[in-house]
Amino acid sequence: MHDPALREQARVGLRDGRAAVERLVRQAVADGRIAPDRDPAVETDLLLALTGFTPLLQLGVIKPEEALAALDQHLDRLFTRA
């Protein structure tokens, strides 16, 4: 990430990927699959934060099944309407 050109390329790719996830979350809200009181931007950031487990998994800080359980629990909460 010290190379400015690579840094910019990564930034643009990550920005575009985030935007795609937010579009999916917004569509799920519009379709009634996610409660309308959920903030799509916040939910997008939470999903992306939860999927940033790679270093923790690679360094043995958490186990794959623990990462999967956290993601499953968050998705269950997100897609369960009260």
C-alpha cells in the first residue's frame, strides 16, 4: 500500500465493492427482507467489518467456525423482521 498507484487502485476497487454491497442491502430493505428502520450504510459497514476476518483467521486468533458463527448470527439478525 506504499505505492500510490496500487493504493489508488485498491481504494477504487474497495469503494466500488462497498457500493455494490450497499445496493444489495438497500434492495433487501426495499423488498421487505430487511426491516425498514435499518440504516443501509451502517449495515453495509457492519457486513464488511465482519468479513474482514482474514488476518484473524490466518494468524489463528479465531477459528473459521467462529467467524462463520459471527456472520451467521449477524445475518440472522439483519434478515429477521420484528
